[in-house]
Amino acid sequence: MSPLRVVDLFAGAGGLSLGVERGGKRVGGAKVVLAVEASAKAARTYRANHPQAVVLEEAIDADWNVVEKLKEELDDPACDVLVGGPPCQGWSSLASRGDKARRDGLNACVGYFVAQVERLMPPAVVMENVRGLAVKDKGEHLRDLLANLERLGYRAWSHDVRSADYGVPQLRHRVFVVAVQQDLEVEYELSPTHHRSADQRGLDLGDGLPAWLTVWDAIGDLPSIPAGGRATAYEAGPMTEFQQAMRRGCEELTWHEAPNHSDQIRRVLCALNEQGASRASIEDEVGLTSGFHNTYCRLRSDEPATAVTSSVGRVSSGRYAHPFDDRALTPREAARLQTFPDDYVWKAERWPVYLQIGNAVPPLLAEAVLTPLLERLVRSLS
């Protein structure tokens, strides 16, 4: 059987596609033939890392038609799996603080994705989004999405997954919707590959699964640098299997460059004098009067990160301070926590790269979600 043909909509920097490709290698092949991304910089990053795919730098709206694009670009509308991560800020826990018109526009992208499903009617569909899709308005939006897919003749499943349970060194939750045409009689199941250990780092609890990966499992081999500093050499060998896998034979260290900080933020970081330290213990000392409770906080080295978002380079925006160094995370550290390998090419300046990394689907999470679907789909279609 030929490799499964995959189309990736709202493709971003390509995290979901990388998961497709990795999962496909396990089952005989899956090839992303077309990717669509509106951001010029993210599209450049995608092209640099997925040269086999046709990449369209276009916005998907109510009039956009995936079947027409496949015919125009590839002379072939065939697609086995349609995947995508429509913009999710409209469902996020902070969305209510933004502009309503913008939120409505972002939320509409889920509807645009379903419209492409209806036009293309592929055997299988995978959509990723934030947890808010499942919990906002008591789950009404997720129920509507599943009902629409079932109306089109699909069996649909939704999974609220915690990234750490699937080999990603962070706790962020994501929602995946998986749908398969009913006549294929495919059953989809998803099982964790990792779990929380008794002490976060020690032996597992007896079910045979390895413990969650920690921040230090992911970035502990990277050189210590100050705020505003950078390093271009590893200086030490990998200390964990994860670090070795992320290096993929790289000899030069890239994107390990830290943002500089104002004198005020430097004082805050110095006051946070131990890993895991929180702003609650230093607010009076350094005069912090604004920001949310989880800003200006250090990560713990012996636990997964809380969540990697597009603001990961700013300690004023979340728990993004390095466990030991007085600085925010570098793009390389953020990419490691998102499970992008060190040879992944980022085609932008530092702050747009932070944005691309934070908005991406962690490739290892995408691989874990997609592999059981691709396995069953190959058997069903062969």
C-alpha cells in the first residue's frame, strides 16, 4: 500500500505534521502532501522542515476549498487523513479578556475546518485544540463539533490529554478530536505512555510505564548562560535518552540565546533564589504590584514544566524562569520542552520563533495520538 496521504490545515510551524511523519514510519508510511498556514514566518519554517509537502501561505475562511487546492497544486484530490490545529486563543482561559470580535473570528476557524471535512470527506480526521474547547460553556462547543462530524457520517472521539502522560516534559492539556468514517469500522483507542511517579523522578508505580519526563530531563545538558547571553556549543554530552533523541547528532547548538531583562526583572529573578520559587514570597521585597499569580515564577527542574505558550520568553507572562539561571527560557529550551528536535529549522527572529514554538502541537504528543489511528487505518484501507 502507498503511504497514507495527509493534509495539514492551520499547520503552523509543523509540529502536528512532524508527529504524522514519525507515526507513519511505524506503520509503513504517512506523507503530508499539502499544508496550509496563514503566517508567512511560520510557513517558511514549515517549508524548511517538510520539503516533501506543498505549502500554501493562505488564510482558510468560509470560501476556501481544500478539494480545489489539491486539484490545483497536485492534480489529485485524494486524502486519507485531514489534520489541523485551528487557532485556539478564542477558547483559552484568558480569552474573555480579549476583543470579542477577534475571539469570534478565532472560534470560527473550527467551523472552517469542519467545512473542509465536509468538502473532502477523508477516511479519517484529527483536530487539535486547547482544553477550553471542551470546558467552555459546559462543553457545548465540543458537543456541537462531535455532532457535526457524526452528521457527516463519522464516528468521533474526543480526548482531553495531559502532555506529560505521552512523553512530553510539560503538563499542558490539549484536546484532540479523532473521527473515522463509520463504514470503515475502525475503533480508536488512546493509552498513556508515561505516568506520574511517586516522587516525580523515581521508580514507576508498578504499571510498567516510565515516569514523566522532567524539565531537567529535557534541558539539563544545555549550557548555563546569563540573561542576554548565548551559547553555540553543547559543552557536555546528553544525560538522558530524551536529550540524545533531541540532539539527533547535531554538533552545533542553535537558538540557545536568552532575552535580556530590565533591572527590575533582574531584581525579581535574583529574589527568586531557588527552583520552583513563586512571586508570592517576594512581592513585598521587590515591589511587584501587577500580574497574575503564576507570573514571575521559576520552573522546578524535577517536575515537568507547567505549560509552554507563545509567551514562554517572558518571565512576566508565566512560569517561564529557568530553574537556576536568572533569566527566561531560551528558544532552544522551549523547543526541547515542546519536543522539537535540535535540528528543526526556525525561519524567523527570536520573538516570532518563541511564538511558533508556543503555538505548536508537541510532535511527540502528535505522534502518540496519531500512531494508533494510522495503524488501524492502514489495516482498514489495505
